[in-house]
Amino acid sequence: MPDTDTPMPSAEADASSQGTDPSSKPFYDLAKWATKAPEGEKLISTAYGDKVQEDLKFVENKPGVHKPDAILVADDVTRHFGGIVAVDVKHFEIERHGITALIGPNGAGKTTFFNLMTGFDKPNTGTWTFDGKDLASVSPEKVARMGMVRTFQLTKVMSRLTVMDNMLLGAPSQPGEGMLRSLFPPLWRRREKEITEKAEALLNRFLLYKKKDDYAGSLSGGQRKLLEMARALMSDPQLVMLDEPMAGVNPALKQSLLDHIVSLREEGTTVLFVEHDMNMVRHIADWVTVMAEGKIVAEGQPKSVMNDQAVVDAYLGSHANIDLGDDSVLEGVE
Ligand code: ATP
């Protein structure tokens, strides 16, 4: 099904119609402050944002550069498809607690790199560690349990399941799964209650609570993106990898998605995202990495990388020209 979006009520109207009182959730304040703090005032918590920006301030802008506090480190990762070298990454590090954007032209190898890091595909060569742990040959399920989850360019929500059932599938282990546990109903009932409450809180936060009993297939493209992000958070990941979170999302939901990503960082989650929307990259990324023909060809502070005419001409091309000029959706961010 194409990942198109349909108009939906504004985020605030939606929030007011949620099943529980959104104002009781601190996150709601944080999300508002994240992008709409009154002039001259700072976010409620900028601890991680400040730390990351401080840490990255003196890191050289060059491909494969070492970072002060890397959570994901990849070495000599290659993936060939017949004669095509889809990924050929010599060395790459992701800074913990940062928002890193992975950009580059179509076919650069960004999605393949995501697939490799998260166990959805196997490389021809290479090693990579997550939080110091070797991840080569680890299954996607185990990678997720270890704290690294990803979303997909074309969402993988289960259309014929309800929104709530999709959320429950994102929980790390299901109630009654183990034989031993299944013999003790109080054990799995407690666990079931916990994960249901967690799913409800996340659906509330992502403005999907009132849709919890609807089939996921009835959601708009943008809402499916939100659901996929919410589902990814069911396992309390340390690193979230988002593949084109803004693609097919209408402007009202774009603002909301952007708030969610910034808020994730403020809660201590590391974010790596692939995006063609340069406007979004420029506004929220702490660090930008450029990929072309499978290789990391540039990385650095967003301003310097995205204002580098050579990078713009060679790797960003028309995407840069179109999106850099349109700030209307993100007014007030920065
Ligand atoms: P986009 O921005 O368009 O999503 P991308 O940067 O994510 O592009 P990939 O989808 O990773 O790029 O593709 C990298 C290269 O590998 C492309 O040339 C693509 O055609 C090729 N490729 C990816 N997956 C496969 C596959 N399963 N079989 C054959 N070739 C593939």
C-alpha cells in the first residue's frame, strides 16, 4: 500500500480527545517546550542535547572520525548485490545520546546499512559493536532485546491487527511465553497488565490512544509512522534507527514527529535517522553523515556539512535545493 497521508485534526485537538488526561504526562510539556519554548528560555531538560553538542564541538569534520562517546561502531562493513557494492563503510561511529542524520542520494546504501546493523541482512565483511557488544550474526530480535531498534521506510505495521495489538507485538517478551511462566497465571497477568499500560501511555504520547481498537490498516500514512515509532519504544531502546520518518507525512504530523524525536534525545535515547528532508535534518540533527555509493563521504556539524557546496553539489543535489528553502513547516524550531 502506498505510504501516503490523509489530513487529520491538529495535534492539540487530537490530544484533547485522548482517553486519559494528556496534561498528567510530563512528556506533553516536554514536547511543547522542545519546539515552542518562549523566546529566551531553554527546554525543560537540555542535559543530553547540551552534552552531545559540547562533546561534538571539537570533533573534526571528516569521514570515519572518532567520537568521544560512541554507542555504535562499525568497521569494514561491505555488502555486495551481484556487481553492485551497496555498502562499503570503512569506519563509522554514532555518538551516544545524539541525533545523527544519515543522508545521501537515492541508492547510496543507507537502508542497506540500516539492515546490516540491525541484523535484517548479512554483510559480506565487517564487524560492528553496539555499546561495546559484538553484533555480527545477531538476529534482529536479539538486536532489539539488546537495545537497538529500527523503523522502516515503508512501515511494517500489521494492517489486520488493531493498533493496540501492534503495540503489544513490540514488547520484548510476551506474557505466558515461557512454559514455566505459563503455569503461573498471576505472573503473566501482572506482566500483561504492565505492557498494556506501557502501550497505552505510548499511544497517548503519540496521539493514537483513541485509535487503539482500530485496525492499523485504517490509519493514515503519517499515523502508521507514529505507530511504528511508538511500537519501537515498547522495548525501551537505547538506540532508535528511523528510516525516512518524514516520508509521506503531512505537515501537521511532521511537527509532531519532530517533537517526538527531539524528546527522545532529552530522555537519553540515541537517534540515527535517514532522511531526504534537509529541512528536518538541519533543524534537529547534532551530527550529519553523508553516504554515497556505499561509502561515508562526509560527516560533521550540520551547518558546515550542509553548507559545504561540494557536498551539496555532489551528494545532495536537488533534495538540498528543494528542501533547504522551505522553512514554513518548522517555524519556531531552533
Ligand atoms: P533510498 O534513499 O532511495 O532509499 P538508499 O540510500 O537507502 O536509497 P539502498 O536501498 O540501501 O540505498 O540501495 C543501495 C544499492 O543497493 C542500490 O543500488 C540498490 O539498488 C541496491 N540494492 C539494495 N537492496 C538490494 C537487493 N535486495 N538486491 C539487489 N540490489 C539491492
